[in-house]
Amino acid sequence: MGTGRLRHPLAALRDQAGLPALAYLRKVDEQHRRLGYGPMALRREKVTRWESGSVVPDAAAQHAMGELHGVPHKVVKQLGWPAWLLQAFPDDHAVLHSPWTPEGTVASTAAAAQGGSMDRRGFLIATGATLSSLGADWAGALADPPAAAATGRRRVTDATIARLERRLDDLRRLDDVLGGGEIRPLAVAEFNLLSQLADAAVYDAETGRRLFSALAEAARICGWLHFDAGRHAAAQSYYISALRASASAGDRASGANVLAFMAIQTYSVGNPQDAVNLVRTAQRDARTATPLVRAMLHMRAGRALSKIGDRVGSARELDAARTTYAAGSSDDDPSWAYWMSAAEIEMTAASAALELEDPRQALASFAAARETSYAADGYARDNALFLVRSADAHLRLGDVDAACAAASQALAQSDGVDSSRPAGALDDFRKSLASYRTTRSAQDFLARSG
């Protein structure tokens, strides 16, 4: 079958089984007859229409498909099309349904590692009620540090954990500058090592807590890098494993950070209301986190609320982010929160304003970020992305010259960054610019970037 990104769950299931459309339909027909519904019309275009979203299979066809994939009819009816198809991927079972224990975390991380590098699915593995329940399960599973492990092939000491934590910090900062392409294999290797140590090493309770916290952060980094590459099913598998590891470590702040990153993915490619729910869970269960972490969560809530069109709620959360951030840093701030700044809040506010069809406010917030010494050199990918959004704001106001100038800066900034997000944003900008192709600046930019 083809090698492109599989955007629909049914296409991914067929690909996994090696079944062309007509062969798949014949198997569904066998179940359709067995259930007493009679023969189906065996036309290849039927499957094509199901996968394109233009046609929803009738109830009998879905019942037959559920039987074929081992999904109970009750689940098919409860979740509806196409959400119930997500229950048909056996490799996702350990990630979604393992118990919320250290042993379940190890099973989940092993499954995520097995599927992460090869997964071509361009969709989320958990949505709606399934996604919300993961947040609720995390909150309910926050535990004491894992019990000491007395048997295993190697001993994990504080010094070992400290070295592993420093390596994770290096990965975070390399990603800021280079993007995920080159960094992703390194992050996966680090994740695999930590997963193996969590499974078969000797450690005391405090070292075990740090080990599972490090595993949570490694999984979160892998989730972020796979999201950055557009590998959404793999990204979500890593994120869910990160959530489990943070619960095993009893690390509320780390889990809240994972939920915030899950929200970014969810409002980008899923249902924005699901993203709001994830951030709300994080805020509720991280009330005792440092001001820096709470400011980050307010900021993410503001962005998620802009995605559902809640102008008042978004502004309230962004103002709360500014106020909370102004409380200053703390010795207890987690190392992974190094990137949080006043400029980051303003850049997020600008993106929210653009989402809410207020390009003037977006440009004002972009300018405010620059005035707070936004460190563009240290965050090449993010800076390129924000420059494209600034270009979009200028274009919406009819200032083609300013739009092309900002987009040209984004193009130069993204040259050394391996990331699908700035590249995709630039592609979208080029499409928006097409109606201005008679202007000189548009012609120059399109020629330079084509």
C-alpha cells in the first residue's frame, strides 16, 4: 500500500492489515452477512468515501466492521464514527489501558517505544471522553514515590540520575535551535534507556521518584518532537506514557506540563474543547506548583480558549499568566520550565488575538514581546513560527509589504530548522498571498520562497 501519511483511522487499519479497499470490503461483507444484514454492494469507491469523510457507513456496516476488528457493538454505538475505530489498534491498548501503576507505566512506555518510529498515522489515538478520562485517571493516580526496587541488572544512583537529567536538558535546548528532525532519534534513545532502567534496575524510593520523573520528561520530549514532525499518533502515545510516568513519580508539576503539551497537540489537530479540558485538569491539580508553572498553565489555557472563540475567557487567562509570572522565579522551578518568559506570554497572546480575528491586537502583542527582549536567537523554530503569524496579521490588514518582510525573515530563520510547523505555516502564507501576486513585494517573496 502507499507510503504517505494515513490521515483516517480506517486507512491506517487497512494499511496495518495489508488490505486494499475491495479486499477489505469483502471481509466486512462476510461479517455483514453473518450478522443477518444480507450482502453489501462491493464497490471500491464506498471505502474511499468512508475514508474521505464524505459518507458515514450505515449502522449495519459499522456493526459488521466492529465485529471484524474486535470492537464490541456497544462501544461502536457509544463512541460513534469514526472515533470507535481508534479502539481497533491493538498496539495502542497498553498505552491507553494499562493500570496506573509503575508496572503499567513500564508497559505503556514499552508500547510507545515500539510504535513511535514507524507510526505513519496522522491522527490522534485518543479523543473526547477517552482523552478526558486519561486526565482524570492521572489526577487519581498521583502516588507516593515508587517503592524501592531490590532486584535488577543495574543499580541507579543519584549521580546517574543527575547525569541523565542533564542530558535531557541538552536535548531540550538543542531542539530549540535545530528543530526535531535531527534530535528525535537521540530523544527516543534516551527515552528507551530510561524505560529500561525503570523496568529492570535497582533503586531506592527517592531515586525511583527521580527516575520516573526523568522518564516522564523524556517521554514528553519525544511526544513534542513527534508532534513537531506531524506524527500525531506516535506523539500522543509518548505523551500518555509521560503522563503515566509523572503519576508514578507523584510529580504533579511534570504531569501538568505534559497535559499542557497534550493540549497544544489537541487544539492544533483535534477538538479544541478537549484541549481546554486537559488544561483545566492540569490547573486544578497543580495549584501548589510554583508561580512560573502556574503562569505557563494560564497561558496555555488562554491559547486553548481562543481556539473555541472564548474572547473573554482567553483574555482573563492571559492576564492571569502575566500577573502570576510577575511573582518571580523560585528555587523550586522545574528545569523544564526554563523557556517560560514574559515574551512567551505576549507571543502566545498575539497568536490568540490572531485566532480571534483581531490582527491589530496580534501585532501589538508581537511588539510587546519584542520589547521584553524576546530571545529569537535561542528559539529559532518558535521565532520563525511567530514571524509567519506576524506576516499573517499584516496581510489581514492589507499591508502586503510588511507581511512579505516578516515572512522573508521567517523564511531565513527557518532555513536551519527541521520542523514541519514553520514550513507548514509558510505554505499557508504563500497560499494567502496568491491573491496579491500582482504586487511587487508578493512577486519577490513568492519567487524567493517557491
